[in-house]
Amino acid sequence: MKIKELVSILEGEVVFGEEYIENEVFAACGSDMMSDVLAFVKEQAVMLTGLVNPQVVRTAEMMDMKCIVFVRGKRPDQSMIDLAQEREIVLVCTKLEMFSSCGKLYENGLRGASGK
Amino acid sequence: MENIKLHYDVDSNDFSCAGEASGKIKKALKDLGFDASLIRNVAIAVYEGEINMVIHAEGGVIDAEISPEKVTVVLKDKGPGIPDIEQAMTEGFSTAPENVRALGFGAGMGLPNIKKYSDTMHIDTEIGVGTTITLTFNF
């Protein structure tokens, strides 16, 4: 799924990385626990989270993730935007909560680490 | 290729900076043209170790050595030590304080993740003295 499609499905707003929204993501994970995210490996994935701190961007960096979606109307601060810029990671905000965000993406064909 | 040695100090005072050293090691491996999945394994394991250093040990030092056959990473701290390694290796077991959990860590996945992503892991720990974790990643 292209990042721009994901943004449209989630009625999201691109906070950073408009130039990368043609990139594809092939898997997704939703979690507020970064250690759980780190236990999941899939290239070109998107992370959905309600957590807002710089370690979210660093976790995405270590996992080679292309996009982070902040759910429940959470917004990244400038330090996170700066980190994402250096690492070319798209930041998206949506007002939808985690459950609905994951459900909508699943409904549109995106899958988790297991592929199921 | 001659072995490349990298050294980083991990500061305990700023949680937001945790991950700087892991990110630099990741970039060094990328610049050297290593395989992406190997780089990711190193980055994740070292990042978990770096986070542990900040949470439990008030920082420490990370040394990495890159040779043509493998990457060796030594994470050394002067923290409280690990009383029961077997317990600490259990997924879900955590002694991290609540403020750390609020930041998304302390799920009891740190050491299990480090083991999962490395080829060998050796923990040398002494109560009140510190912990040294030696990791190797084979090519």
C-alpha cells in the first residue's frame, strides 16, 4: 500500500515527509510498547502508535520503517520531526483511535508481521 | 579490510538521546555496504542494550568492532548488576520503573530481543559493580 493511500484511508494529515508518500509499505504493527515493536521485523512497514516521544522515531529507524502514524489525535513535537527528517520517515497524524486505524488498514489489505 | 573500531559514551541524563550510538553504528554499517537485514539485527540489539543502560545503569560505554567476518559489540555499564539472569531473560519480566513504561519501554523484551537478534550473547554481571554484554553478529 502506498503511504498516500494509507493517509487517505485514515483521513490523516502528513506532518512530515510529503515527498515520500509515493513509497510503499508492506506490513503494519500497532503498539504503544516500543520493545514489542522491536520484536517485530518486516521491511518497509508502518507503525501505528499513540505514544509521542523521540524513541518512537528511533525505534522506527532501527526497524527500517518508512512511516509512523500517530493515532487518537496525538502530534509529534519538533524534535521528533527533526529526527524523522534526518531519517526520511513519514509522520502522519489521524484522529481515529488505534483500533479503528488498524481495522481500516486491515480492511484495505495491509497485514501484520505474520502476514495474516 | 582492516577491522574498524567504534566507541560511544552513553549518557544517562537524557532519555531522548538514547539510541544515538545505535544509530551511528547502523549508519557506519550501512556506509560499509553490509546486508540490510544484518544491519537491522545489529541496530535493534544494540538499541535495546543502549536503552537498558539508560534505564538501569545511568549510562555506560559501547564498543563495536567490525571485521570482514563479524561485528562484535560490547556494552559495558557500572549499574547495579543483574541478580538473576535467567529471570531477566524471560519475556515479559521487567524491573523498569513506571516512568520508563510510560515512554514505551520496560515491557520485559529488552534482553530477549537482544538474544533474538544476535548470533551469540554473553552476559557478565556482578551486583553493585556492573554488567558487560558481549554480542557477535556473523556475516
